[in-house]
Amino acid sequence: MTSLMQQPQFPTKKRRARVIPFGYKKSESDDKILEPIQEELEALEQAKVYLDNSSYREVANWVTKKTGRYISHVGLLKAVNRY
């Protein structure tokens, strides 16, 4: 049934800084474009819900384990405020 459900589509972004934000990767065709990583952005959406009952450190550890990409508690705070 999950194939019938539409997953949220995240747009590509123009690269504005040297650091690539969590949930995005450089485009192989153009270094100035960032492509979304669906799994990481969905984990951030879930993290927003978990933050109601858990600390940023706990949720950052969970996101790291779920996605395989490290994010600190401060990075999570910035990412959640950014999206």
C-alpha cells in the first residue's frame, strides 16, 4: 500500500554556501544545484514530531542511526528551523 501513497516531494535548491545542508547532495551535472535526499528529509520531518517529547541530542542520535549520515544536536536544531 505504500506505493499508492504519495511521498512528499522536496525541491532542488540552488547552492548558496560551501557547506551542503543535511538532506541534500551536490548534483552530478551541476555543482551549483543541490538535489534532495528523500530518506534524510523524511527523517527530519519525523524528527520534528519526536522533538516534542525528546531532547535534541536523543533525536539527533536517532536521525544519525536512521539515515547513516551524522548530524549533531546543533545541526539538527538549525536544520529543523530551516525547513
